[in-house]
Amino acid sequence: MFPGLKVVKSLNTMTAALMVNPQALAGGDHHVFVSGNDAGAKAAVSGYLKDWFGWQHIIDLGDITTARGTEMLLPVWVRLWGALQTPMFNFKIVQ
């Protein structure tokens, strides 16, 4: 129905307070993910994440099918919230 639509998924692995203010946790030293099929759309969203919200660490996971992987983080996220007694946490990826 919308053949020209470009979808980018991001910000689904953390609480809303961190989505818009990554500096509220560890000085912003944690990661956000993006998934989507259009490189230009992902670049635009990554720019918004950096410029509007101050994200420093953005990982491009690949096409839109990779968003399913981040959605699967919800069960562990809920358990972490219970264990930590706060939603103010996020993931930091180290190599």
C-alpha cells in the first residue's frame, strides 16, 4: 500500500527517559541500535539520534529484519528491571 515507505527501528531497548537523554546514564556511554532497509533513512535517523538527543554510540544492525532481534531483548530487559529495581539501565557493547 505504501511502496515508497522507509522504515527505521530504533530506541526499543531502553526506558523512555534514556531514549531522549542518554547522558542520564553513564555519561551517555552506552549503545542504541538502528535497523532498516534504506541506508539514507538510517543515516537520517542516526543523525537525529546524535543531534537531537546526544547519542554517541549507534550500532547499525542491518536490514529491518534485524529489528526482531532487538524486540527479543524485552524479556531480559524486564528481568533486569526487576533485579535492578530501576528502568535506568541500558546495554553497552564491547569488543
